[in-house]
Amino acid sequence: MQADKLFEDALVAQQNGDHDRALDLFAQVLMLKPDHAAAWMFRGLLEDRIGRPFNALVHLEHALELQPRQDVWCNYGVICGKLGRYDAAHAAFSKALEFGNVFEVRQNLGDLYIRLMRLDDAEREFREAVRLQPNNPVAHGNLARILIAQGKWQEGHKENQHRHRGLYPPRPRQLYPVWTGQDLSNHVILLYPEGGYGDEVLGLRYALAVRDKFPNASVVLESRAPLFRLAKRLTGITVIAQDETPPAKPDYCCGLSDVPLWLGITPKTVPYPQGYLNWPQIAPRWRRPSVGLCWLSGKRPLQGWTDRLMKAKSIALPLLAPLFEHRDVEFVSLQLDRADPNLIEQYKITPMPDVHDFADTATIINSVDLVISVDTAVAHLAGAMGAPVWNLIRFDEIVTYPPGAEFYRSMKFYRQAAPNDWSGAIQTLTDDFAEFVKVHRAAAA
């Protein structure tokens, strides 16, 4: 009875966010009752939640020895996937499916296949997840991203409509009638951004596409503060701040990411690949050649679940050390936050000047010869400006740059050849950079 009471108290502490107390209570349960499978499992899940996945695996292995249930196998597979133990993750999900065909296992198996770039297999799993839970917007969202990644944009963007049923909090903008492709002549449409700032930068082209398609429409674009000054330079579009009252009541509203569906845009017809954002040039302030550098991805402000993605997209600055051997190149930081000042000093990187928004970042991009960035908003901004940018992208990047689509003509890609392995991509970039420096030296001679 004492162990059961302690177990209940541990669950309450965990629910209340008191992780230390919950861990201690679970440990007391296991001291009294070492064969308490649920305590092993819940303590393992908590170990994973606080960032100790190896400890989590040990706990879940004990739980599986005592009681090999479907949910334990599924959680074990998820944590193995986080640690890059993909064969073990696949085996765990296969074991879980032996207990029955359930939504959670199909979802996680689909995500694993994406990490392995087995896109056809991922599509199969996500379709099965949708069949099992046809009203689940998360299931439709996952199917949407795999379809978009495969170039099946119309079907993918239709699936993505399900997000409006609860994947994200309701938008005040959706108080207006939702645009689904109607003729906008002599009408007012309000377009609004979604996702991270990189998504917003990429999506600004779609506001221009709506303007081009309906020259007699009044296109109003909502812009978040960091991009407001840049968005204001889009011609023929009224730009307002986030949640600002539009100057005239909109007849329709639409998220920027839905525009490709209603305009029939395909990977081969992406508008404005040559660039669509401009910012005044200034006299170069750095010696030549100069390179803007961004090595850490930002966190999406509305999506707290993206921590794993943020880490997967980022690069430890020492991995780029071969670039800094070129002493005549000036490296300028494009890293607004989370940059280690000691490393910046060690590699003699010029700290990012006084920057308040992406327009200030655009000023720096205009003044350097090249941008080297991980796949974050800075890379999107440079591409949208038509500036030369080398983009380091993770192995399983599937949605933003699908095959056959050219979003940024000035962007060159360096993709990981294997999950979590930057070595090959950085070696190729280093070789190309040596040639870049050679060309600039020759031009300056």
C-alpha cells in the first residue's frame, strides 16, 4: 500500500511540474517494489523530459523486462530515435505494432522514416495514421508535410487545411471570411504569417503573387515586428503590424502558407526566385572579402516543440574552424543571440553590430560579399534579397526545399550526407570557400 501511495504522489508531483520531487518519489517506489513496471516507465519518461535520454532508456528497459507493453515499446522507440539509434527505434516500433495497429506508433514510425529520408515509407505511415484518426489535425499536418516534400503540393496543401481545426490556437484574423480562391477583384484581403520568421520571409513572395493575380484587389499584409520594416518595402501592398486593425474591413483573410493552394502554385512555378526584398545599400564597412556568418538556428516563437529541430539545424562554431584559417577574410556575426562571446573572440569574428530587427540584419547582408548560414531565418532573408548565401541544411530537411522547387536562385546548398553528420557538408563548403577566397584575391590584385 505504501508503494502505491508514493506512486500516486509521484504522478501528482510530475503533473504539477515538480520534477525533482517526482523523481525522488518514483525512486522510493522502486526501492520498496523493484518490480513496479509503471514506476520504471514513468520515471524513465521524466528522465527524458528533463534531458537525460540515456537514463530514460535504462528505466524503460527495466519496464520492458517486467511488462513489455505497447506504450513502453513506443516510448522506447521515440527515445532511441532522439539518440540516433535508428535501427533500435525501428525494432521498437515494430514490436509495438505486434500489440495492435494504433495511431501513436504509426505517427512515430512515420517521423522516423523522415529522419532516414525514406519518404515513401513515411507517407504510408502517415496515411495510415490519418485512417486511424481521421479527425486529428496533427495526423493531417504530418501527411501534409510529407506530400509537400514529395512535390505533391496541391494534395499536401489541402491536407494542411486541417491545422485550422486545432493544430494552432485560433487566430483573431480568422474572424473574417476565409479566402479559398475566390476572385478578389475590388475586394480587400488580409494575409497573415505563420510558423517561424524564416517561414514568414519565404511567404512574403505569396503576398506579391496575390497582388499580381488580382491587380484590382486591396492586399493587406500583417507583419510581425522583426520583419515589419522590410515588409513595408513591398510595393502595391498595405502592411500593418501584428494584430493592428486593418485600414478597411477585409472581405477575406488567408494565411500566407495557404496561398499556393488557392493560386495553384507548384514547385516549378514558385514566384520571385530571383529575390523580392530590398533594403538600401550602404558603403561597405568591412575589409574585402567579408562573410556574414550564422551558425545557430533560432526558436520559433509560437512553437515550443521545435527544440529538437533547432538543435539539429545548428552547428557548433568550432566545426567551421577551417574557414577562419583564411586570415585575410573578415567574418561578421549574423548571430543575434545565443552566441558564445568567447568563441567569437577566439575566431576573431566581428560581433554583430547594433541590430534591432531583420532590416538591420539586411543592412549587414548588403555590406558583405557572402552569407554562410545554417537553415534559419538569416538564410531565408539573404535568399529573398538575392544575396549570395551558402545554406548548411540537415539531412532530413524535407519541406522547405523540396525537389524541383527553386525558392532562392542565389542560394547554394550543403546538405548532411547522413543524420547528425556535418563532416561531409562542411568539407565541401570548405573546399568551395578556398576557391571563393582565391577569386576575390585575384579580383583585388
